[in-house]
Amino acid sequence: MFAFANDAQSSLRLGEEHKACFDELKNIHKEEKIEFQNIGHPTLEQISSYLNTFRDQIYILHYGGHSESKSLELYGAKGRSQYFSTPLGLQKNLKLVFLNGCNNQAQVDDLFQKGIPAVIATNANIEDKRAVVLARQFYQAIAGGYTIRESYEKASSLVKDKNENLDISLRCLSLRGAQENQFPWALYVQDETVLDWSIQSVEQESRLELMQKLRIASKERHSAFTDTKEGRFRHLNIKDSMLAGIKDIKNEEKKLIDDNIKLNDQQQSLHNSLPLLWKEACHHAMIVGPGGMGKTVTLLRLWERWVKKDDPMTPVPIFVQLNEFNSWQKEGFIENYIREYYVNLNIEELLKSSNIDAQGEKAPHIILLLDGLNEVTASSNPLLLEINRMRLQDKFPGVQILLTSRVDMREAHQWHTFQLLELQALKDQQISKYLQKEAPNDLRLKELLGNPMMLSIYGAQSELPQRYLDKNILKEEVSSTGEMLYNVEAIQRIKIEEQYSTDPSKQAFHRFILEHLLPFIGWEMQQSGIFFIQKTSPNIDEPGLKELMVWGVKNLINDDFFDAFEFFDTNLNEEEFQGSHRQLFNLIIKDIVVKELAILADDGENFRFLHQNFRDYFAARHVQNQIQICLNNKTFPQVLKKAPLDFYVRQILGEIEEEHTNQMEWDEELKRWQWSKEGFHLDNNLSKLLEQCKGIFDTEQIEYIPWNILTIWKEQRGELSAANLEQLVFKNFSFNNCKLSQPRIAANVSNGVLRENNFFFQGHSDWVRSCAFSSNGNRIVTASDDNTAKIWDAQSGQCLVTLKGHSSWVMSCAFSSNGNRIVTTSYDNTAKIWDAQSGQCLVTLKGHSDWVRSCAFSSNGNRIVTASDDKTAKIWDAQSGQCLVTLQGHS
């Protein structure tokens, strides 16, 4: 803050001094590192007013003009230092008062008494021009990042050494002669630490203040998320929600199992890995692990540990749920998310500056915990661009990115430098410690319990009262994810039966929601590829949960349903569903599904299943329900007809139908191979439905039903030996990599509809270099070192067309936007355009003199660009194949 005396005769160079100071400070003023505030020629009252306006924001106050031992000349009067110093003493961040006037050393004591840490003052009359030079040099050094001590030394040294003749225009109120050959300025200090203050200190203080605000906001958000009553992650320990409301349970609190990640072949907790990551060339990382391995739990535990640290220099963790991008598709999603849920401030300063932790090591200011990259179902380009911008450590050294995903997606997004942190399966001793007994001997079960979520569910099941086991609803011997989750549902069912034992109508109402409405919701969400669903969607083509609930009730409750499920035919009162949609939503979703059953979680704007595995489980249960209805009325389920089931749904459906329990074994006594259940076909819905498909050769009636069932068997069993598959249509199904016989027992495929592609290998015979989806997601094209490209059905995995014509390795491939054409590039120095239906080569693009590495269609499909080892790129007309432009310049 700059104030100047009122010089009526304009004999002093105060305007020149003001300009000199501003010229030196204007760049950092423009960069908003500090503000230059000039209050002109004020009165004492005006100075007090300005000090109040900018309270605790002033670091340096500069006065230029006439002065004497106890006063400064202000507008219309003299300002006594004792009055002048009082409002200054109330400024807690004030570091220095620079009194650039004559003979004002006596004012230092008054300023010291009010707590001012440092003062530049004079012990004699000073020459006007020297005062301007000193001020310019001092603020030039301050702007350059020097400390107060260094800036004063540099400025005073230059003025002392200056030999030019200076005119004698004095800044004193009592006209005494100049004291030649003396340096009248001095730096008076009562707090030595203030001499180390610099502009960087302001930035550091600003960053610390912003970090503190972020830390407080992060603590509050963490508390809100994990609140045991209303928190978004209040059901983080699934065991607690499973056993809630069950009598005779020993309520022994078990801590969440510690995470264990692998970094550079070393296993340790993520918490301990962070400081190691900061020393790496790239400190960003991707945390990967299959569903239930605890990716979200790991981030939440890390969030809790780091947000509680008291050291102000400790990085601040910021947790961001990436799936919210699906309904909030904005540029700058992450920064807007932080403004919305943490602090509404610009954090760019923290991202762009380095931090030094308490040990003097480089550390980020912010740890971005980005959870669920694999759950982003909307077009993710804006989000990926934002992550790519933030990951540049030379521009954003203040941020560390930790991403979670089910699979390693670094290659797909060119994040090759990201560290890979793999969540490790729990060891036997961890399993035993949690269960408080020896880990099971069954290898399949032991492998399953290496997953923390499955271990938590298994532990809950082992604590159930005997009366739950006596119901014969639970699967007693579990060795798969599907069976574990089936028991979660079964426990809820038994709780419903106990709670409403005297009211069959209420029991049926709650069981319908658990056993049929929730599976319907899970199926619809899985089919839409979403993990979160809004209460009410603004998009008519994408129903919200309220609309889905109403739609589900309408579609599920019909004569076929009542015929197939006798309990509901007797006890379900359809009038229970006659209320308004708002009333039904509050009763069914909020009160029953969220609070009582704890299957869905309320995230404020969105609802979600407790875990992605739960969504897929309930989707599989919907398929199972639909099979039951169709077996009852001798029809075929649409859910299996229209398309191949998702892999995870297939897997869980096979497990709850217990397909994995029937395995081929060697009977030593009989000296033969046989199925452990004494035959291939189990008495379950899948076998019954396939039997119903036999002899039906009109593929429109059954479509993908045989494919889905056979694929489940292939994936669960690994072989089809001894299976009776006669009179079936094997459309799109591949027996490749599936054993069909053991000695003396073989699969029977007689009288069926078979083609060569059911048996013979359709894949590439060498490395696959590149791949691309069609715009509608229905097909995939792959490029291989076997000199071919292939087009595949993205649902069934069937090879549709093989593109033959290149004479060397095919390096890249791409679909046109309308999916009608494909372009490929090759080591034979050419690119080719193909018809995506027939596989016919339409045009060969010749012109490159070396390997063609890469290609892409323009958005309208009219042009193609190719990139080559000949150091050029070329743009081609996609119809004629004519080269339009050669892009040269790369070296």
C-alpha cells in the first residue's frame, strides 16, 4: 500500500516515485501474486479507512514525502506517528513500514510498540532523487523474489555507490541542511524472522490458507460420506447391513481389512506407498483390481488417514466419484466438482506449484482420488482431456492423480507413465484373522475369500443363528460370487419372513420388492450400462429410478407371474401398488430398499447398488425369474433371446444355477472319467430351457438362447463331454477351445444345425496390433501381423469377415462413422479401404514410401488421414483414394 505527502509546490518527485514503484511491481500485480494499492495523498482518517478495508491483507506500507521526527505530512495536516502507528499495529500480516522521508527515525519506537516487526526510516534529511532510486531498487528486488533483508541490502548498496551529482531537494518539514557523505536510511528490526519474508512467502501463505480451507472441506465431506446414518458409504461394511435387525447376533465389530497393493514387485499398503510414488519420475498411478477387491474402500481409507494429518504442508486428499460425470458432462468436470463440493475457489495455484513436505521432500498439494474410471459410461472425452491436462507434471507439479478401475486402462488412454498399483488377494493369515478360525481348505473357496467383500459376506453368513440355516434357503456350501450374493438375498428374505410372520400380505409385498422388483431394476441398469441412476431423469429415453420402479411393477405383475410363483398368487395384494408415484417411491425405494434391505444406496442426486457385483447379481436373478416364468408357460424368455448376456451376468447366472459345481472327475475304482453330479445335465432351469429349445429350427423363436446356455456351460465347466445337444441350432456358437469328449463319453450333437465356423478356429494367427469399435458398438475390427484384419460381432465374439489383401503386417484399423467402411494400414507401405459388410477391398491407397503406421476417418467419412515411417502424413479422398494433401515437416 502506497501513500504520499501532499506536496503543494510539486517540488518532490512523488509522482516519479509512485511510477517507479508501480513499474517494478506491475508484473506481479498483473499475475495476481500481490496487489499494488495506491491511496494517493490521504488524510489520517482516509489512511485508517483504507487500513480497515484491507485489514490483514497488507504486507508492506510505503510512505513517500515530507516528514520529521514525530510526524508525516498528510493532506491538510501533520500526522503524528503515535496516532499513525495505532491502526497499523492492528494489521496482523504487516511485515514492513517504509518511511521514505526525512529524519523520521524517532517514529520507529512508536511503531515497534504497536507490534510492527520492521521499519525502514531515516536519521537525517534525505535527497529527493536518492529516495526515488532507493525505492525503485528496493521494489525491483522484492518483485524479483528477494527477501526484505536482501532487497534492502541490494537497494542501499546501489544508492551508496552512486557517484552522480544529485540535486538537493529535501524531504523534511524543518529545513536543515543535508548531511553529506552519510547514508541516512536504516532498516530497524524487532523480529528478525520477518527479514526472510518475500513474495514467495505471500504465495506460500496463500497456498497454505487455501490448503487449510480445502482440508477442512475435505474432512467435512469425508464425515458426510461415512456418516453411519445418512452417509453415502454408510454400508461400506456389507456385513453390518446384512446382519442388521437379526436377533441373537454377537455384535462384534470387525475392522475393514487392510489393503495390500503391489508396487514395483513390493507389497505394502497404499498409505505407505504414496511417499514412494512422489520420488518417481511420474507420481500418478492407477489402482486396479476385480470387483469387490476394495478399490473404493482403499481410497476412502487413504482419504481418512491423510485428511486427518495436522501438518499444514501435508497434501490434501480430494475424493471424486467419476460416475457422476455420466449425469454432469461438463468440461472441467473435476475442477467444477471441487468447487461444488469442497471450496468455491480457484485451485489452479495449488496445481501449478510444487509443495515441500515436513521432511523437506517434494510432495503434491492435492491428491486427487478419482474413483471408478470403468463406471464412466458417457462419452468421456472431456474428462480424459482434463485428466491429461492435469497429469503433466512440468505444468502441474502440485497434483497427484490416483485412478481406480477394474482393469488396467493405461494403454488405452496413453498413460504409459502412470504407476500400476495392483490390489492383492488376501493371504491365508488375513483370512484366518478376520474369521477367527482357520482359512477353509477348499481351494476355490479360499481363492474367493481372497476378495475382501466376499470375505466380509462369508464372515456374516458364518455368524447367523441356527434358525436361519434350518430354513434351507441359504446355499450351505458356497464357492462362487453368485452363491455368496444369493445368500445375501436369502438372509434378507428370512428377515422379511420373521418380521412379517403374522402378516402374509406385508411379507409378500416386501419379498416381491426383494426378489422381483430389484432384479428388474438391476437388469435395466445393466442393459443400459449404468451404475448410478437418477431419481427422475430429464431424458425421456433414459428413465430415472422412479419411472423404472413404476415400469417394473406394471411389467412384472401379470397372470404369467402369478402362475409361476404361487406364494405371490396367494398373498400379494396388487392394491399395495396403487398409490401415487411419489408415495410409492418413498415407500418402496427409500423406506424398504434403501433403509430396510440396504441393497440400494442413496447418493443424494443418484441411487446405486451397494456394489457393481450386486447390480450384476440382481440382473442375473431377473433372467432366472424370467426363465422360471417361461418354463411354466412353455414360452421363451426375451432376456435370453435378443442378445448374448453380459459376461458378468452369465457368470453369476451360471453360479446361482450351480453349474460350476459339476466338474469332470477321474474315478480311480472304475478307471473312467465322469461328472461329479453323476451326469452332465443338472436338474436346473438352464437344462430345462435348453431341452425346450430342441427340435426348434426357426431361429427367430429362440435366437441367442442356445448360445447363452452353451456359453455358460463352456465358461463354468470348461467342457461339454457327455452333453446331450441333439436337435439344436448352434447359431454363432463356437466349440473352439472347448473339450467335447473324454474316453468313451462324448457330446451328442446329432440332428442339429451346424456349420464349419462352429468348430474351426476363426481368430488371428499372429500378434494383434490394433482394434476399433464401430460407432454403434456392435462390431469390432482388429489388425494383425498375420497380414489380415478381421471384423467381429461384439456381443457373441463371432468372426464375421476376414479382410485379406495386405502383403505384410496390418498395423492399424478404423471404422467410418456410419460403420459402412473400414480403413487399414500396413507394413507393405499401403492403406486399404474395405466394405465393412462384404469384406471387399474398395481402394488401395498408394503413395507412402515406408511403413504406414496409423489411420483415421474424418467425422463425415469423406476423408482419411494416414501416418507413415516416411516422416509424412497424407490426407486422402475416401471415395476415389486420391491423395489430396501430403503433410511434410516432421524430421
